[in-house]
Amino acid sequence: MLTRLAYRLNLWLEPGFPEQRLFLKSETSTRFIRLRPMTQAITAVVAVLAVGWTIFATAVLLMDFINSGSSRQQVQRQTALYEERLNALSDDRDLRVAEAAGAQERFNLALGQVSAMQERLLASETRLRELETGIDVIQNTLRRTIRERDEARGEAAQAQVALNSQPGATHSEIGQAQDVALTLDIMAQALTDTAKDRDDEVANVAREQDRTAAVIQQKAQLEARNNVIFGKLEEALTISVAPLEKMFKGAGLNPDDLISAVKSGYSGQGGPLSPISLSTMGLSGSPDETRANAILQGLDTLNLYRIAAYKVPLGMPVKAAIRFTSGFGGRNDPINGSARMHEGQDLAGDYGTSIFATADGTVTFAGWENGYGRLIKVQHAFGIETRYGHLSQIEVNVGQKVSRGEKIGDMGNSGRSTGTHLHYEVRLSGTAVNPMTFIRAAKDVF
């Protein structure tokens, strides 16, 4: 049955693929190989499929190459935008710091003016109380003197009447009455002078009250200006501190613990950010002092966050165009295919691309390690360690202090690797965590 079917197929294919014979001649004999129509057709189909597959594979490779080129361009554009935003944020941060410093200087000047005005106000109030007390004393004395004068005049009149009614009154008694009358005149003149002094003191009190009212008005205006200054400072602090707190929380770090750790290493005090303590009577413990101390505390917190930001590995270890390949977590091993835990982030780029430290720290290892190839370990503050593996060149030594953004090596393909890339790890207290958490946390700040 199969032979008959093959025979019919050969007859049907005979017009397009006539039977061919290949002769093989040797010294002693001649042989030939018969190529039937069906064999030729199968060979032609296989050749067409091979050519088609070659064309398809070439097209796929070209498309992948084109997509790779567009991806690199996109990464370059994103990097340029990232750098522009970083520069803009840096300029804005510097502007905010300059505004805060200027506002603090204006606040110190205004605070000195308030203190001087407070002293003048207290002196005026003290003078006013003294004048009021003096006026009360003068008035009481005047009333008593007037009463005594009237009583003396009455007694003198009675004595004069009695003397006049006695025909035998002596010359000495008349002289005594005249002396009494003269004394009364002197006392009347003294009372008149005292009344004039009282009127002068009342006028002085009125002037002091006007001056006190003017000082109170100036104080109210100064307090209004202070409220505007405080509002600007508090707004600037909120804008500056909130993104930093969000960044540290996004990286899985407790901002309070970071501040405590930074304070333990930077415990010096003094200077313009020391809490305000005023000894002027009536001003210590005032709302202005409380707000000023809160602002200074916020500036101190902002400075501590800035210090911590340079000690925490935030941002990218590569500044050139790269491609994120294998991420943190479980994966199939690219070499033997087995399931394994990948404890870092792979960043693929050109061979020799510069690698930079992502935070201030100390190099604890710089050499060859199985699996990692050429490896650099940097120990940072707060129990954080970063690792940079598969390098082509190491440019730091063990014990060397490195700064954030300082070049430490070049990208390579050393160790257990299938291609040029950087294996970047972040470890907290020895445990590997996802580096992308730190990279994403810094995206909106730096």
C-alpha cells in the first residue's frame, strides 16, 4: 500500500521534479544514486523552511537590536531628566536654606527690637506707677494742709475777735495774732505752689500714658511682622523636612532612630541654632520664644537629615546609561537553571563603566570572592553595607574612607557572570534587602 502511494506521488511530482541520477565513477566501477521526484520535493521544502527560518531569525534580531537602541536612548533621556530635576531640587534647597538664614537674621534683629521696646515699656510703666503714687501722696498732703489751714484761719479769727473784745489786751498778744496771720499767708502760698506741682505731675502722667500707648502700638506691629516671618520659616521647614522623612521611611528606616544615631556622633552644641533663652522680664517663655525654638529645632533636624542622607546608600551606583536586568528575589539561576535567591540588583551596561559609592563609608573588602568575582564591600553608618560585584577593576583599598559619589571601580564580567553588569547589594545588619527600595526612595529628593 505504501509503495503504491509513493509510486503515485512520484508520478504526480514527475513534471516539476524529474528523476535525477548522480553517477559516482571509480577506477574499477561506476555507480549512480537515483533522486526520485518525492525526494527532491522534500529536499526543496526543507531548504525553503531553512531559508524562511533564517529570514525570521534575522528579523527578530534586528527588531531586538532596534528596541535595545531605543531603550538606551530612553534611559539616556530619563537620566538627563533625573539630573535636571536633581539640579533643580538642589538649587531650590539652597534657596530655601538661604531664605531661612535671612529670615533667622531678621528674626534675631526683630527680637532685639522687641526686647528694647519691652524694656522701655516696663520703664514707662514703672515711671507711671511712681508718678501716680507721688500724685496720690501730694493730693493727700494737700487736702490735709488745706484742712489744717482752714482750721488755723478759724482759730486765728476767733483769737482776733477775743483780743479785740478785751480792752486790756497787751501789745504782745496783738503781735502774736499778726504772726499767725502771716504764717497762714505763707502756708497758703505753699499750698498754691503744691497745687501747681500737682498739675505739672498730672501733665507728665498724661504724656507718659501717650508714650506708653505708642510703644504698645509699635509692639503690636512688630508682633504682626514676627508672625509673618515665623509663618515663612515654618512653611520652608515643612517643605524641606517632609520629603526627607518620606524618603527615609520609604527606604524602611526609622527617621527618629537615624536622628538619634547622627546626634550620638555629632553631639557638639552652640552657634546660631542653639535654643533661645531670654532673660528680659516678661518675655521668657512667651509664644514667640516657643515658636523660635521650634523653628531652630526644625533647622537642626533638617541638618541632621542632611548628614544622614550622605551616610545612607541612596541613589544609583552608576551614572551612565544602564539596563535593569535581574532583580532582587527568587529566580532561576542563569547558569544551571536551578531556583536560587538573588540578593541584589543587576545593572547591565558597557564594559568599564564607572561605579560610584552610594554613601559615605569605609571599605571593608576589596578583592576576589567566589561568585562575586572582583568585589568591593563598603560599611556605612546605621549597620548598612553595600556590595559591588563582577567588577573589571578595583580602585580602592581596605580601610579607605569613601564619600558619596566617589568612584570606586569599573563595571566588568568577573566571577560567576553571563555578561557585563554590576551586581549591587544593600544589607541591613547583615541581611540582604532590596536595593531598589533605596533607589526609589531617593528619586523624589535628589
